Amino acid sequence: MTENSLIDASRLTAALQRFADERDWNRYHSPRNLVLALMGEVGELAEIFQWLDDDAAARLGDDPARFTHLQEEIADVLLYLTRLAMVTGVDLDAAVRDKLAKNAIKYPAI
Amino acid sequence: MTENSLIDASRLTAALQRFADERDWNRYHSPRNLVLALMGEVGELAEIFQWLDDDAAARLGDDPARFTHLQEEIADVLLYLTRLAMVTGVDLDAAVRDKLAKNAIKYPAI
Amino acid sequence: MTENSLIDASRLTAALQRFADERDWNRYHSPRNLVLALMGEVGELAEIFQWLDDDAAARLGDDPARFTHLQEEIADVLLYLTRLAMVTGVDLDAAVRDKLAKNAIKYPAI
Amino acid sequence: MTENSLIDASRLTAALQRFADERDWNRYHSPRNLVLALMGEVGELAEIFQWLDDDAAARLGDDPARFTHLQEEIADVLLYLTRLAMVTGVDLDAAVRDKLAKNAIKYPAI
């Protein structure tokens, strides 16, 4: 992790590669497959919030079972996103640093 | 970053909080809003791949403009996901470690 | 159904309204809730195709269980979309006629 | 449209087939491509609602520009869904009738 790094996902990237290698899953992890899998997980994240109003959504952490479920779905989105970045050659840290720099120009602080 | 950390998003989380503070955006960053915003970005990611076959998708990095676009959309998904984790109190590193441990049991190595 | 109608969803719209009335579900069917529910169903649709290559996807109908599953997920997307149109006052037939007219201008026939 | 039909999308299905034929688009309309395109449109639908609270979302129809945008995105979702049904051999009317029958058993009226 360098001085300017915003995120260090190098160990997660390596762990996911090892996980795929050990299960012979690399052949399934094409970019398009991973985008579809990502959508599946985002759909499960949406389901958690679909019938909650904003107040109930803000108190979701009060219910341990729901909170664990939320944690799992957020993790799943992150796992597939990290894997998608890896198979397409995207460096997550460089990508977020560039995007935040662009956002800072697009949306100046008030 | 501790010895067992798989991802360190603490600096990104802090940078996004500062970014929201400086623009008075915290009131917009409810969990449900962030899930909808995440979907918007996943939709843009899907659009990149929608008319490509698997071969063309695998060669997407050969086209610098498309690769930059991909990088930006992956970053956007990661930014909203990190922000969603923050406002719901989910620790991304703990979440991915727990999920990988569960996955290792669910899908034994071959 | 008038002469220019492309789709007639009036009976489905009425059936869904009756279904919601009989279960006291109208209070849950806000536009944002329905968009989140729609995302959930699109995620389930994506899951059907996530590990299939294009050839396997094209032959999905050969497997009756998978085909039934596909049919159900397509139906679920349509049900939530019809319901979203209803609660937001969008006429599905007018919407698709307008959009096809715009598309015909945007993408001239070759 | 038979007595038990809930939706009649036969003319829309035929119009979309003609539209694809006239533009030589059939080769792009594989099931997986259409699912990705559908995700793109659902993402645009989500963007409309992402920074609105439930009250503002319920009043969206008061703003003609936003309402037109909503109408277009709902249409786009319906167009790709109808096309997906067509290329996978799913009969939309049969699919929604079956699903509503299953839902009526799963969620008895109160």
C-alpha cells in the first residue's frame, strides 16, 4: 500500500485467484459471466431493502439476522467486483483514485 | 491493516466521508438511495458488455477508451458499495473474510 | 385494445390491483419499493444465465426445469414493471409506442 | 386475446421482430445480451429514483420532463423483456398467468 493508496485489495485479489484455481473456476470467470453474477448479488441486496421505508432501512442494523444478511450480500458484490477487476486487468486502487479526482472536478466542494 | 486483513478500505471510506461532508451530501446517502445508485452504476457496467460476445469482452482492454470507461464504472460501483457499507455500519474487511470462510465450507476445493 | 395498440396490459393491471387490494399490499407498493423489487427479480434472471456460455444459454429451453424457472423470473419482472407503471401513472401501451417511434428515428432501417 | 389472457403482447412481439429484422440486429439479440441490456435499462430506471425520498418519488408525475423520462425507461425495460421472452420461447401471457396462480397459493388473500 503506497502513500496515495485509497484501497488495498491486493490480498483479496490473490485470495480469490487461489480460491478459483483450487476449484477449477477460472473458465467460468469471464467478464460477462462476472457482470451477470454481480447483478445477481445486487438483486439480493435490493431485496433486503425492497419493502422497508427509509426509517426501517436506517434501523436495519438493530436486527442481527438482517444485519448478517446485509453483510453477506455486500461481501458478495465486493467479491465479484474484485474478481471482475482482476480478469479485466483493472487496478481497483488506480480506478477509484482516478474517479475521485474526476468527481472532485465535476462536483466542486461548496 | 492487520495480519488477516483481505482488504483495507479505511482510507477510501474516510475520503468518501470527507467528500460527502464537503458537499452536504450525507442527507442523500440513505441506504436505499445508495442501493438504487449502485444499481445505476451496475447498469452502466452491463451496458459496456451488452453487445459483445465473450471473445470481444475478453479483448476489451485492447481499446483504451473502452478500458477507461470500464475502469470508471468499476470504480463507481466500488464507491457506492463502500459508502453503503459505511452508512449501514458494515466493515468490508470483516464481511469478505466471513463470506470467504463460508464459501470455503460451501464449496470445498477439489 | 385499439387499432394502434402494441400491447394490452389492462387486464393484468386490473388483476394486480385486485391482488394488492385483497392482501392490503398497496402501502408497500411505492415507486421506489417496486424499483427495488424489480431489481431483485432482474438479479434472479441474471443468475439463470451467469455461468452459461452463449451456446448453453440458447439451448436453455431444452431443460424443462430451467425453462420453467426462466418463465417465472420473466413473469416476475413483468409483474413488478406493470405494477410500477400503474402506481406512477404510466400507460404501458403509450410508453412503448412512443419509444418505438423514437427508436425508429434514432436507428433508421438499413 | 383469449378469454383468460391477462396480457396481449403479440403485436409488440411482432413489431420488435420486424424492427430487429430491418436493422440486422437478430445476431445481437442472444439471451445473455438481452439480459445485460435489460440490466442497463433497469439501472437507468433506478437512477431516476436514486436521490428522491418516497414523497418526491410519489410526486414525480408532476414534473413533465421527469415523467417522460420515466415513461421511456419503463418502455425500454418492457421492450428488452418482451424481446428476451421471444428469443427464449417464453409466452408472456402464459408466464404471468402461471405466476399469478402460484402467487395466489403462496400468498392467500387476507
